[in-house]
Amino acid sequence: MATKKKAKAKSKAAAKKSAKTVVKLKARKPAAKAAVSNGLPRPSTKSWGQAGRALDGVRILDFTHVQSGPTCTQLLAYMGADVIKVERPGVGDITRGQLRDVKGQDSLYFTMLNGSKRSITIDSKHPKGKEILDRLVKQCDVLVENFAPGALDRMGLTWEHIHKLNPRMIVASVKGFGPGPYEDCKVYENVAQCAGGAASTTGFREGPPLVTGAQIGDSGTGLHLALGIVAALYQRKRTGRGQRVLCAMQDGVLNLARVKLRDQQRLAHGPLTEYSQHGEGVPFGVATPRAGNDSGGGQPGWIVKCKGWETDPDAYSYFITQAPVWTAICDLIGKPEWKTDPDYATPPARLPRLRHIFDTIEAWTKTKTKFEVMDICNKHDIPVGPILSMKEIAEEQSLRATGTVVEVDHPGRGKYLTVGNPIKLSDSPADVRRSPLLGEHTDEVLRKVLGYSDKEVADIKGSGAITPPEKPAKAEAA
Ligand code: CAO
């Protein structure tokens, strides 16, 4: 009987153990294990957002600063990763103090790029600081950095060192340039826009190259890096190994400007007929030119003035003369005869006349506000878009409703607007929180993530590894 009882208990324990294993396996391979007879994964029984976030369980050692790297880690934090931002004691990310609008408070530059993260201060060059960093490396899945080339190695955090401590760790970097003649250069946004081909193709033909307001070099590269990290996390599931992920800002910008490299190659076969330069009879040079507000694709477009343009710098609309709705456009702008006129009836016939066509469209749009143009054209499926100012965007309620623009509350500066996650996941609502104060989570991370005891934390505090160096006067006196 006792043996029977024992055997029962043993089998119960085994069943419990195997149930645990199944749970574990389910967590690792949800699609495979949760498959039902029709081959589709079983939908979550929990309501949206109750099943956790996409990157729950991913911990990131965030060594980023300024814009490119912080954009990446903020997105990952929005998707649920635990992002621990390591900052220099007493100083922090340089952007905390740049373009300050509220005296003594973290700037919007910083707060809008570092939401939903934790902040720990560590002097990475202090022996004790290095020890803490090594422990963090062991506890994290990804290290993200965008220091100048060589800076991470100078801290002793070489790939070899990291990989030895934690073979599963992914090390993701933004640099200005990839391997080659410029690999050692420091790079900021506009340098990348210029080196990546965007500036030479932006602006008007008669004017100098222009940089764009959208931060395609910094935020654009951060986005690329985030994709690389998620791919590396996915591959790690199969290999068990971390890898390096590198995004060069020049490469990121070029990727976003690829249609201009397309046009460069088309030039070898004749003029770029959809550029208004062609219609104006201006010959093309050897390189893709600046095209003003040409839409660049097969559907010609331009920015046209709207009612109020004389006083409102943003009273404009983008207007696209999409071929399938050409007849509707002709009726709207009072040119029904263009529907059948051989000079206007077909897209190729219109190409040399784009300037005149857009002038005529503009004569109509100038009688309407940009929102009236939008309303009227949308009824006819004509693709147009109002030029929205940042003021209008900040006030746009639909962007608030979707969580694309989010108001958060900061203990120092009060309420501010930030950009939430532009990537909407139906089962992983964005976790948009305010940015951390400098070192706000140092104690918490030391104890709860790294497991330091009270005594060890006290020793660390006394060591100078997590506090700013003493002022020179004091040091001299000592
Ligand atoms: N403790 C101690 N030292 C720290 C530290 C910490 N927690 N965090 C950073 N530092 C040190 C670094 O070790 C480095 O020191 P050394 O040069 O002596 O080794 C130093 O701070 C400065 O790092 P940096 O060279 O990266 O910073 P910078 O301000 O001189 O340059 C930038 C800024 C952006 C030009 C450069 O980092 C860069 O080219 N990054 C790659 C490209 C990039 O991301 N550019 C986008 C910037 S956003 O427009």
C-alpha cells in the first residue's frame, strides 16, 4: 500500500513536472505548442493587453545617448522590454541639459526620447563601476550603444569580453559609417543626411542641398537598429547565441532614399520624365537632381497654396494627380475639356505640362482652406493632404485617441507631450511612461536586478562608482 502511495505520489510529481515543462515549452514556442487542428495558433484567452507585451522578459542594457540610440531603446521599451539606461553619474545623457525650456529640468529633447526606461548611474571607468556593468551584462539580453567608434572598447566592454560573460547577449550599435574610410568618424543627424544621399536630392534645383526636418539619420537609424535587435532575438531562439548588430547612419539614410538611387540608374537611359524639370525643358546632369516637391513616383504631385496662404505659412496642400481620378480632378478645377483634350487626357501627355496643370489646380485650391480641399477631394478619392503644422498635430484629437501623441506627467517639469508607439500591435498595447530622472532607479536595479545586498549597496555608494566625482576644490583640500 505504502509502495502504491509512493508510486502515486511519484507519478503525481512527474505529472506536475511535465506540466511545468509544457508550460515552459508553451512560453518558448507558443505557435507550435498552441497549434489547433486547423493549423492556426490558438488565440489568447485573455483580452487585449492582458497577455503581456510583445517584448516582456527582454532586458536591455541601454548605453545610448543623444537621439539615434535612444529612439531605438524607447521603441523597445514601448513594446515591453525592461530598458535600463546607464548614465554617467552627475551628468547623464548630454541631452538632459540641451535645449532646456524649463530651468533646471530635463529637456524635452531628453524626455521625449527616453520614456518608459529606468535610469542607473554608473561610472563605466571606475573599477567598481566595471564590476557592476559586468553583472548587468550577465543579466541582460541586449546591450545597445551609440558611442563614438572605439568608446565601448575603451570601457573594456569589447565584444569578446561581453560574449565570454554572456554568450546570449546581443550587442547592437549605431555608428555614423560602416567599415571603410570613414568608420572612425563621429556623426550627427545632418552629416548622415548628407552622406546618405538625402540632402543632394532634397530641395529645389536652383537652391543648395537641403536637410529634412524628419530625423531620418538619427531616428531612422534607431528604427533600423530596433528591427535588427528583434531579428537577432528571434535567431537566438534557434542558435542560443547572441550576435552583433550594426546600423550605420549612412546606410540607414540611403535605405530611406533608395528611390533616388533608382533614379540615378534610370538617368543612364534618358531623362526622368516625371520630374517637372523635364516638362520645363531643363536638361538633366550626371546625378539625380533635387526635385522640389515633385512626388517622384508615377503619380505626379505638388504642394499648392490654399486659402489664407498669404498669412499662414502652412496653408498648403499636397495634391496628387492620380491617373484613375483625373476626370474628377478636371471637373473640380473647372477644366472639363481636359478630360478629352489629347494634350491632357493621358498621363504621358500631361508630363510636359505639369507646371501649368498645378498652377491651374492651385487657382482652385486658393479658394478653399486646406481642410476644405481635403474634404472635397476625398469624396472623389483624389489623394491630397493638408500641410499640418506641429501646432495642429499637437492638438489633433485623433492622434491622442490612437496613442500616437501621448501626454505624460513628469515630477520635475509637469505634463508634456511625447510621441507614443507608431507601431500598433493588437495584443501588445504601448507602454508609454515618462522619462526617468537621472539615476532614479540606481538603487532598485542594484538590489532587484543585480541582487546586491544592503552592505554591498552601501559599499558601492561609498566607492564613487555611482556618484559624481567630488568637486575639484574638495578633492584638492583632501
Ligand atoms: N561613465 C564614464 N564615461 C562615460 C560614460 C559613463 N557612464 N558614458 C560615456 N562615457 C564616456 C565614453 O567612454 C567616452 O569617453 P572616451 O572617448 O574617453 O572613451 C565619452 O564619454 C564620450 O563618448 P562619445 O565620444 O560617444 O561622445 P561625444 O559627445 O564626444 O560624441 C557623438 C557624440 C554622437 C558624435 C558620438 O557618440 C557618435 O559619433 N556616435 C555614433 C553615431 C551616432 O549615434 N550619432 C547620432 C548622434 S544623435 O545626433
